[in-house]
Amino acid sequence: MFIWAGCFLPFFLHGQSGNAGAGSSAGSSGDFPEPVSRSAVYDDFDSSWKIPNPYADLQPVFVAESHGDSMSLYRRWLQELAEEELAEMWQLRERFAYTSFTSRDLHYRHPEGVQEGNDTLWIRLVDSASRYVHPFKGRVTSRFGARWGRMHYGTDVGLRVGDTLVAAFDGIVRVSQRNYSYGNIVIIFHKNGLETYYAHMSRLLVKPNQVVKAGQPIGLGGNTGRSRGPHLHFEVRYLGVPIDAQHLIDFEKYELIAEEFPLCKNTLYGISASGARYHRIRSGETLSSIARKYRTSVSRIKALNGMRSNRIRAGATIRVR
């Protein structure tokens, strides 16, 4: 009906106008009528008319998160990934002969297979799937080397109590505990055999056997243990043998010096070209226990060190090979 009116109504009006014109003026029978505007035809229609929305009256309903939701699946995926990485780390632990991978012993207990003589072993620090993150961007206050009549095996970085410390590389936490000398300490084992130490913390944020990523918070800076002020004591070791961290890391630019690192007599402290090995005596150790550890004899250790008796002092360093 609407189309019919739109199509024929103008002709109807045209006829009416023609008749009226003929009656009023005979000479104007050939004139065309005034045009009718389109708005005049559609005035009776509502131009705002729209298709009704069948969902307009529906109210939103809250649906609780279910086990199959995307966030739940994402968390499960992260958990499975962490379990896979943990299993991989345990296999690497066996590869590096960690026969006693426990928190009872801070340092590696069986340093067999450490590079001796003139051989050099190159290890990769980072790859396409990993990265390095500086543990804490502070000023170095004490370096690796002899200090106050004893050996200092780490690099100290000044900080304030409560500053966040992060893992330098991906790895698995081997030690997270309090120690008399190191205070609150975290030791992380890495895939390439290196271990990094983070000592004197005020608070521990990780647990043993926990997989951590580079940059993940592991503790808060502090002044615990044998310390003369708030700082991070940072160590790097390979199979228990200390390495000067400044051979790997630029502590001013907060980045690695190179992506690979050579393990040899020049970078491993206590390893000489002749294959000599040294041991720092711990409290409770005897010459017999040290000899068993390094698979040698008491008489051999005494001969290497010019000793006449079996008496030893904790903290002293002796040659065992």
C-alpha cells in the first residue's frame, strides 16, 4: 500500500490540479501543477522506526569461573611447564654428578671433573630461549680476591635493606636458608653447571627445588650473617670452584661481557696448570675425611703441605692434589 501510494498519488494530485485550473482560468489548461515535496507525502510515517532488539530486556548474568575457563587452563599450563622444567633440572643435576643435591651443604661436595691442566671448556651463559638479568643495579663495594687476610670469593654490591634481588639466570633453587656466615642465602643451580649465590638477604622469597626464571624476585636485600652493612654478596661457582663474577659480568653496565665463558686455570680459582687442587677446611673436618673426599691419602696431603701432625684449623686452605 505504501508503494502504491508513493507511485500513483502524484498522478492523482496532478488530475485534481488540472481540473481546478481549468475552472478558474481557461487559458491555463496547458500549465503544469506545482510539484509536491517528498516530505509532504511521508509526513505520516515515523522516520526513526527501527527493527526491534529481542535482547533489549535481557539482564546480564554473572557466571562464576569454572575449571575449564581460559585463566584456569593458563594456570594449569604454567604448572605443567614448571614441572617439566623441574624434571629437566633434576636430569642436569645428575649429569653434573650432584650426588648430594641438598640444602645441608652450601658448596658442591664432589668437585670431580673440574677442568685441570691447560684444557679449556667453553660454556654458554645464555641462548635464544634464556637471558641474563642483573641481580641488583648497585655500586660494587668489594671485589673478588684477598681481603683482610682471607679470601673473598664474591662481589659485594651496596643496597638498602628491603631492596628486591632477582635471579641472574634461569635455574632451580638448591639452597634457601639461613647460614652463620652468609646470613640468609639463596643458591641457584643453572643448566650449564654454574651456580650463583645471593647472600646476606633480609628475607627469602623462594624455596629449595623451586624453578626460577631470570629476573624473578628471590629475596630482599639485608645485613644478615657476617656482614658490616647492607649489601648483596654475589658469587659464581662451577662444581664448587669459585669464579670471579667480574670475568662474566660488567657490573657498571649491568650486562654480560659475552654469551660464552671459558672454564680454565685462568678463570677457576684454585685450579693450576699442574692440576693442583686446594681445599678450605670447614669446622668438624679431619684430614681423614678430606682425604676420602678427594680420593687421596692423609700422608699425601701432609706431604703436599709440609705437615708433621694431623692437626688442622677451620678456615685454613690446604693443597689436596
